[in-house]
Amino acid sequence: MHLRNVLAACVLFFFFVCPAVVDAEASRSNVVAIDAPGVEQLTREENCPIFISIMTSRCAACRSELTAYQEMYEKYGDEGLGIFVVSIDFGTSEEIQNLVDQLGVTFPVYWGGEKVMRAFNISYVPYKIIVSNGRVLEKQIGGWKSTDEFETKINELFDACGR
């Protein structure tokens, strides 16, 4: 009788507790490998506007940008805002994946490593590519001064996108 109770408890655990864990994990981004042509392809996504941030997990300004990106993605993602992050951390995607997990990032995050860094001749991060209506408008070096500044830029670009 005791074994039957233990088995029943295990079954109930897997039916009711495990799906919640899986759902929480499914809402986070899994970092995917990308190459330079893949980054170029991101500029042709259907979203308008698009922000592509090239960063490293060790850069303090980059890390704070991730929080601002997540906030804006939650607020404007359904309205067409595209946010993509490309890590140029050397070695593996492990460091950026750890950061994504820690911050609960839900927008697409890629790892391009040093090959993407060389292909785009990037020497400073964060490096942003801003796209509107399929056209690269700006390339910027440096982080946003504030989330308000970032939101103002998003709203300007929504106007340019005709929204």
C-alpha cells in the first residue's frame, strides 16, 4: 500500500509541478548560434522598427541595456518592435545564456562570437544597428542613457514605420 501511495504522489508531481517548470523555462530565450549573413538577415525581418544590439555579457552598459530591451519588448513587442541581441563573447555561448537566464530575457538572443565581431569590424560595445522599413537608419556605439531615451527613440521610429 505504501509503494502505491509513493507512485501516486510521483505521478501527481509530474502532472502538476513539472509542466509549470517547463512553461517558465519555455518563456526564456535559448541563445542560438548566428553568423554574419544571419545578422544581415535580421535587418530584413518584418518587424518595424528593429534594434539589433551587438554586445558581450561582460560589458556593464550591455547588461543594463538587456533590462531596458526586455522592458520595451514586453511593452511594444506586440506592436511590431523587433529586438535582437547578438553576443560576441569569445569561446562559447555559455556566458550569454547564463545572463539571459538570470535576467529572464524573452526576446531573441544570438551568439556570433569573434567571427561576427570581425565581420562587422566591431571594436566597442554595445554596438547598435537601428532599422526602419527595411533600411538601416543608424549604427551607434554606446548604451542608452536611460530607458526613457530608448522609449522616445522607439516612438519616433514607430512614426517612421507608419504606426
